[in-house]
Amino acid sequence: MLRLRLNHIVWAAVFIACGAWLGYRLAAPVLPSGPGSGLAMARVVEVIEDGTTDLGAGPQPYQVFRVELLSGDYAGSRFTVDYGLRQARPGSPAVKAGDRVMVTAAPSPDGEVQVYFADFVRTGALGWLAGVFAVLIVLVSRGKGLRALAGMALSLVLILGFILPQILAGADPVLVSIVGSFALLTATFYLIHGWTLKSHTAVVATLGALLITGGLASVSVLGARLSGFGSEEALFLVQLAGRDLNVRGLLLGGILVGALGVLDDLTINQVSAVFELRRANPELGLASLYHRAMVIGQDHIAATVNTLLLAYVGASLPLLLLFSLFQEPALAVVNREIIAEEIVRTLVGSIGLITAVPLATLLASAVAAHRHRLAGWLGPTSAEMEIP
């Protein structure tokens, strides 16, 4: 019991430390305070005017309201802002007194400060949603849920603190993504599942599947002649970064990191299934374990591949609808780079999943069949299926 409490304290400390760092990183850009910072948070003091205008695309509502800036160079000052008189506002929610919004504030050539509506502040709603998620995962999964939260926070720290800065600094995106993915893999597996044979087996299996996925992604991107400029974000990134970026390598790195998010789930499930089968029937040998676990793995493949497809289609749904309005031939739509990128992501990720299942199942079956021999090499703790 004491050991269990100490473990929970350690995971809670990791989660709090990572959460505090993430909060600092995420809050700093949102609340600028340095000279010349244009984006600021503001509170709506009162709504002055409501009406309807026409900017050429049909009537739309507009509002004029007074705000008090809460951050930036002009914090404490009040300005009049309009919303809907200068930009399209289709179906946007109305502003009311007490709302917090993001505005841009900058002096005009004549010295007068101009303030424009930028967006609504959504961090409060996102914070409540994250809080509900954290409470539910701890209530349902208890210690494992707490370790999962710590692993998720650590993953975000590695992405924001290592992968993104290294790529922006000019490092090879593929190499950075592989190193970062391996760090994410080992950190989250051992945080959540402990120093066990299950974790060791899952790490090795996931790493093998990730390397296969990376090689396939490289061949596919080159074969399809993808440049990485299929989206507007890539163009903006190159313009704003101020240096040459390997955009094709960035595409490959994104495929690897995205695939890892599904590979680790699939491999740990397969390894757990094999170990549980061995626990239920210690007489099962390597071949029997493999064939029985592959029955479970086949269901995992079918469900996960469909989930992966629906996730990519859901993310690209507005774009697909836009292409459908142009009534282009299906082959012409598929041939566009922005669509081809998503197809490559889906197919490469799916092939990686398909290869991960037999690889993880075979490795786990071999480990489970000979776990007592491996215990002497890896240490007594790793012989346990899981840390209590």
C-alpha cells in the first residue's frame, strides 16, 4: 500500500510539473506584454450597437461594443470595436457584456490606436473540458489513469520542448521525429505500465513497426512525388520561419508521429492479450499463443484501420466538400497533392498497423513462453506482468 501511494505521488508530481511547464508555454504567447505586441486579451464592457449589414455576400449581423484591454501595451485602456462591419461573420455567436475576446491593438500613422476584433477567448471552455477528462480518467482507471495523464503531459512537453524547436532550428525533421518518437515511446510506456516485461516487449515491437512505417513512408512520399506543400500551413511556415525548412521531411516526420499514436496502443493491447492468454493457460507454447492472439489482433486491425480512415476523412471533411462543389472528376481530386498527402498518411499508417500486429504478437509470444529465462537477465521486477 505504501509503495502504491508513493507511485501515485510520483506520477502526480510528474503530471503537475509537466502541466505547469505546458501552461507557461501556452499562456505566454496568448498574453503578450512586450513592446509592440499587437494581440491582447480584452473584456467586453458594453454592447453599443446591434444591426445588419451587407458586405457583398448577403446580409449579416454586426455589433459595435466597448472593450477594456487586459494585457499588452495598452492594458487598462478602453476602446470601441466593431465585429461584422469589416469581416464576414456567418453564423458567429453574438458578443455580450462580460465576454472575453482577443483583439489586435496597434498605433496608426497619425498616432491613434486602432483596435480590431480578432477572436473569442476559448481557453476557459477548453480548461473545463480538460478538467472533466482528467477527473474521469482518474476515477475510472485510478492509478493507471494518473500515469496516463503524466505520460500525455510528458509527450506534449517533448513535442513542444524538443521536436518543434529542433525542426525550427534547421535539424532534419525525419531524424528529429524518430528520436522524439522513441523518447515519447519509452517515456510513456514505462510511466504507464512500469518496468515490466510487458513494457519492454511493447517498446521493442513498436519501435520495429515504427521503423517499417518510416521506410514505407519515405518510399511512398518519393514515389508519389509529394513536396510537402499540399497545405497552406506549409507555405506560411516557410515564409515565417525565415530559413530553409525541409518541408518534405516535415511531412515524413508528421506521418511518423501520427502513426506512433496508434502503433503504441495497438502493440500494448496485443502484448497484453498474449500475456493474459499465457497467464490463463501456462501450458500454451509459442505457436499456440501466437495463433490464439492473432485472432484478437485481426479484430484490432479491422477496427483500428477503419478508425484511422474515419479520423483522416473527418479532419478533411470541409476540404472534400469544397472539392465536391467544383464537381471535379474523382481521379482529379485524388491526384491533388493535398488529398494525396492524406491518402498516403492513411495507407502508410494502416500498413504500419497491419505489420505491427503480427510483429508484436510474435515477439510477445516468444517472451511469454520464455519469460522465466528472461527474468534473470532483466531483473526480478521485470518478470512481473505489471507493477501493482
